[in-house]
Amino acid sequence: MKERIVVDPVTRIEGHLRIEAETENGRISNAFSSGTMVRGIETIVKGRDPRDVWAFVGRVCGVCTSTHSLCSVRAVENALGIIVPPSAELVRNLMIATLYMHDHVVHFYHLHAFDWVDVVSALKADTSAAARMAQDMSAWPKSSQGYFAAIQARISRFVASGQLGIFANGYWGHPAYKLSPEQNLIAVAHYLEALEWQKEVVKVHTVFGGKNPHPNFVVGGMPCSINLHEPNAINTERLAFVRQRLEEARTFIDQVYLPDLMMIAGVYRDEWGRLGGGVSNYLSYGDFPMAEYGETDSYLMPRGIVLERNLSLVHPVDARSPSEIREYIRHSWYSYDGGDREGLHPLSGQTNLNYTGPEPPYTHLNVEDKYSWIKTPRWKDMPMEVGPLARLVVAYAARKEPQKSFIDDTLKKLDLPAEALFSTLGRTAARGIETALVANWALEVFDKLMENLRYGDSRMVNHTLWSPNLWPDRAEGVGLSEAPRGALAHFMVIEDRQVENYQMVVPTTWNASPRDAVGVLSAFESALIGTPVHDANQPLEILRTIHSYDPCLACAVHLWDESGSYVHRADTF
């Protein structure tokens, strides 16, 4: 029997996402992903000074805070040929690393964990057994029987009051939950600890960028002053504070996040190490330059594309090439001047909001026509997955260390083949592996920065080409980055010293986009095919796979309200 399940909105993400899935005999046979808000920020920045755009586009999202600003200043630097000083590039790396650690930990515990963890089950846990289990997992000090008893009592008070607060609307008791009560108790305890931890690590952003969210950037470098002996600059004391935050972050990741990830993976590996693979192509722009930006050989995260899961070959990618990246709108609520069948390269892209077709308010998506406010990007007309899994797949295929050894060791511990990476669980595991790598890189970058400073190189900004009088009449720039959620590109056309065109192709645009003009599914839609659904009114399995991508719809879309009736209205949590 066929049935249409509607999950709208998908929660525990940034922005508004609607998923419609058709099931047959208890499994998803077709799926449709719809961003239900329109993004018009590209139109906001047209006509502005290119050097100011970072402050506007940075506000597209408060979760991937800073990454859009960084991409924007890189686009200006690319257009004008501005070289960032070495120490400033290292500070940018520290900003990126801090974002990664914060973002990935928050995603695992606060956005994705409850797809695997049953909070109410933790009430049945033997707190002594939970303590022994936690102590076997790692040396984390908060692992006593008394500690877990206190956490259990705290959860009990929530349940007894009938006001579960942040734990309300969960599908507690769903048969897809497999952790033991003790494992659930450990995970809930660490969920609460992560709430406290995450507010400390972002203080690194306040040191170098002045604040968080939306720290400050500047074309040509970083807007901060470093002087080891000056009280009013970032001095030795402030830098020691940064190193302490980075060391604490690595400890939490190594002793809490990774053990919890391995615990969950060990329980769910047999089924969820096979489901949710989605498209078989993976794109990474690469990031964390340890030399001049653009010298890709120095990147800690390599650039490239892996096709058809072939882990022996990495294809090059050129984001500036009109023959490589194009955005299509055949199934998107936009219009192009030349019609909706041909794709446009983002440097000549359009964000036309004067669409006049069928109105977006819907009962069910009109999947034969337009059904999303997200465009459909393609690389050489092929769909791509982007994100932590894509970055590790490209690194693995490139035989990049330490990524390859870390992946091999993790697969060995779980007794899984490399093919298990291409799954919902593999995607979740990749994020944890990447977080551990970045925690180590952050301290390496910090030490390299300190070495530069001791040798007297504290330059933070290159003002050589800052004056508009030195600019050409027209220039085009592409800013690339690897945001926590994947490959991010900002495309800027500067004409008469103002922004003439601006386009952003963001990670969730790649992953959450609708079908292309010839009906090929993108990552979200493809990954859901074949997924079992135990209860159409509690589609936990859909949430597991969609959340494994860590969707951020605010980057892809903005501000549209919908109304309509549902075959099933899923109260997600």
C-alpha cells in the first residue's frame, strides 16, 4: 500500500525544510525535499561596496557564524589579487577550527543525538552500571554513580512535571531506538554537559573577531591587533586564554564526543551502516591553508571530487569554470531570463523573485513542476554530496594523512568495511572523526602562529589594494571555503567599484535541492530511498537520515509562510 508522509517543518535544523516521502510496503520509494522560504540576500548586497558585503552575508545564518563572512572577503581578495599576511591566514584558520568544533559538537548532541537516544529510557538505567560503562569508555572525570544518579533524578523531575521542556515531542519508546537504558543515560548526561561546553569554546571568536555570533572580518586579513607585550592588544595573556580553550575543546571531543559516537555506532552499525547512502559523488573545495590561500597543496583538507565512490581517484574542480558548476531552477520557485531549462554559472547567475507560476502555498508539493525555494546545483550536470563525509571521502581517496589512518582505525574498531562510510551512520561518524582531526589541527595552527609572532611577524592586514582607485573597472571573484556543512562558494562581480552581481552556492543548496531538469535526485531525496518507516505518524527514520547532513536552510532560503492540510502531520522535535 502506498502512502504519502509529510514532515513539515523538519525541526532541529536552521531554517524551514519540508520532506514528502512516498512509502510502499513500509519503505520509502520516492522522496521530495522542499525549502519553504525564499532567500533574497543576493539582491540586498547589489550596489554596495564589496568590502562591506561580508557584514551582510554573514547574517544569512547564526549557526555557521563567520563562514559566510570569510567566504565573502575571500571573493573580494580573489577578484582584486589581494594576498593575506601569513599570520592573519593562521588566525582565520583558528576561527574556522573553532567554528567546526563548536558546530559539530552542537549538531551531534543537540540536533542529532535524539534520533538515536531515548531520553525517557534513561529513567530505567542502573546508575552504577552506567558509571562503570562510562569509566570504561574514557577517562572523563564526570563518570561517578552519584553523578549519573543526579542526572537521572533531574530527568525524572522533568517527566513527573509533565513539562518535558527541551525533551518534549520526542518519539520516546519508538522501536527504532536500540540503546540500553544505561547508554541512554550517559548520552543525556553528555547532552547537558555539551550545553555548558559550547559557550566556552566560542570565546576564541571573541578574542580575534570581537564577538560571537557574527565575528568581524576584513578584506585583506583580520581586524585585530596582536602584540605580545601590549596591554591593549591581543597579548600573551589573551593568547594563553585561547590555547586553554582549544585544549579544553580537544579534551571534551576526545573523552566525551568520540566515545559517545563509538557507543552509538556500535549499536546501530548493522542497519544504519547500510541505509541512507544517497548520491555517489562527493565534492570538497578544501580548506585550512597552511601557506598562501590558493596554494591547495598546503590545505589540511584537500580539494577535489570523487565520482561513483571510486576511492582510487580524485578529480580536480574549478569553481570558476562555466562548464563545471551550474545552478538549475526547473523545480525551483525562481525564474531565469532565458527560461528554466538551462543552468547558469553563478558568476552570471540570477536571483529573480518575480516567479509567476503556481503559488507556493500547497496541500501537497506539485512535484511535476516547481516545489522548492532552493536551486539545484550540479557539477558537470552531476549531483554532489557535500559536508564532513565528502571531505573525508576526498581525503581518503587522495591518501591524505592523518585522515586516511584515522578513518581506517575507526572502521577497524567497528569491524566495518570502507563502504559503510556511505550511509547515514557513516555520515554521522565522519563528522566526529573530522572534529577530532580539527581539534588537533587547531593546536598545531596556534603553535605556528606563536612561532610567527616570536619571529616578529604580527601583520594582520594587507592594505595594498584597498583603495577603489586602484581597482579595475570590472573584476570577478570567487570565494571558496569548507563550511562545517560542506562546500561553500560566493561569486562576486564588481563593476564601477560596486557589487554588480552576487551569488552564493551553499552546502544545503547542494544537499537539499530538488530534482534537476532531467529528474535526477539530489542528496536528501536520494538518501531516503529504501529507508524503512515503522510508523508514518512518527517518522524517526526520516529524521535520522536528514539530520545526518546537519541541514541549514537559512543559508539556502529565507522567509516564506505555508499553509495546507497533510496526509500526516509529524510533530517533530
